Amino acid sequence: MQLAAETSASKSKAASFCSISFMSYLSPMWRAAIYLCSASLTLALAQGPSTGDLPPLPKDATVYAREAFQHQLEANNSDHTHWRYHIHREDEKGAQDRDVIETKEGEIARTLFINGQPLTAEQRADDEARMKKLMEDAGDRAKREKRLKEDRDKGDQMLQAIPDAFIFKYDGEENGQVRLTFSPNPHYDPPSRETQVFRSMNGTLWIDRAGGRLSRMDGVLFEDVTFGWGLLGRLNKGGTFSVVQSRVGDNHWEIVALDVKMTGHAVIFKSINVRQIQRLSNFRRMRDDLTMSQAYQLLEKGDHPVAAENQPISAHPLQ
């Protein structure tokens, strides 16, 4: 599943200019972080064996991390189930809550709240028009799915690069999770501009001991990151991100929390100040053959709307 936030990323030509020069480098880093986490820090052992029944950890923590990343990629590519969930998102434009349904034709979402308030009649009409256009315009859906596939491919490429880009060290165990620290591998040669950021990042990673799955990633930029010798853009030292996922049903794990804080500039001193929060909750499995038209009818029928930010999440909370 891709975050519903990505489904609303419509860009004008002016915005694209900045995106090419700066945000296109930053966004894949977030996506890679999002892909990294696939277990609950507190509940992941509920359906797994006890740690006493597990084989010993590899002596080299980087080998152990590499195995977990490979397991994550395989899970991403093999799980094609569809889900309904609530998402709360906050960024520089404000806050939104949406009821999202995944289908075999893509995602469709109904807006529940804007800045914590129910929609006005005008806002509701605009939201209905947006959903109908998505449902009826096959060409628009195809373009959106193409963009999302490109995003997924970029995220997978960066995920594959991480075991080579960092050196991992064991840092203890907690709640059935193996905790590792990571720091840049001095011998790593970034193959793309996107992966340059790995040379300036360190942090902590958790891996579910029983499932061998990635649990949480907290990262920080310990130095400025520049693109095009600083002419195209810069990420300032001190930027952070944190991503957590949880088992939400059967053996399906999803993102429940994302927190990103980044500052910098793009294209001759254009200021960048990113503060993004996402909380996902109330996951329900949907039929694998569900169409977008059927999902639209379910959204029109509606549930009692509850803001996702107020829903409990079965994972370690973000600070």
C-alpha cells in the first residue's frame, strides 16, 4: 500500500521546477524510510515463536540487517491484499482526515475532516467531484498509477541500497526487537543523487526478532546535504524522520505513524521547511476483487467518522 498522501500530489509547472531541483531528491528518501518498517514494537510476537526457539543472531549485524531488508522487499512484492483505513495527515498546508479504500483499480478516499472540522457544503461538493472524476476518468487513474509505480520502484531501489550504504551494529534488545545503530559506510559510492543523502545520515533501526522484519527506523542528518554543489538545494543538518508500522490483520503489516522534520533551501535560496505527520488506523480487510465503483459506494454510505489522530496505534509512539 502506498500512503494516501501520495494520491493527492498534483503539481503545477512552477511547483515541478522546484520538485526537479530539490524535492525530487528528498521525497525518495522518505519513501525508503516508509518501506523500512513492517512490524509492531509491542505486538509483533503475538503470532510468532518465542525468542528462545530462534537461531542465534549472525555475528555481523550488517549481515542480519541485510537479511531483514531482503525479507521486507519480498513481502512488499508478494502482498497484494486490499484494505480500508483512516489516515490523518498534517503538513505545512494544514490537516486532513480521510477514509481510504484500496481496490484492484487503485485507491479512492473520502475526506472526513479539514483542520479538525467537518467539511462545509462547498468543501463536500468539491470532494465529491474529486472522487467522481477519479472513479470515472480511466486515463487520469492510469497516469496516477504510473506515478505511484515509479515511486514504488524508486523506494525499492533505495531500500536495496541501504545495506551497502550503512554499517550496522547491535545495540541491545527490547520488547522482542533487536535494536541496531547505523552509520554511513565510508566505502559506499552512491549510484544516484537520491542516495547521496545516505552519506550524511545515522540513526537507529529495530528488527522484529521472531519475524525477521524491520520494525522502526529513526534517522537524523548529522551534517548538511547539498545537491549540485549547493546550487540546486540543501538539506540542513539536524533534519529527522521516524517511521513505525504495525501488524494490522492476519500477517499484513502497515504504516501506523510517520514523522518528518526537514529544513533547507532549493533553487537560489527558496526556503524549505517541512513538518509532516501521518497517523493511520482502523484497518479493515477488503475483497481482493473490489472495484473502484464499489469502493465509492461504500464511501458514500460512510461510517461514523472518527479522526485518525484520535485512534490508538499499536506501536511505539513517536516523540
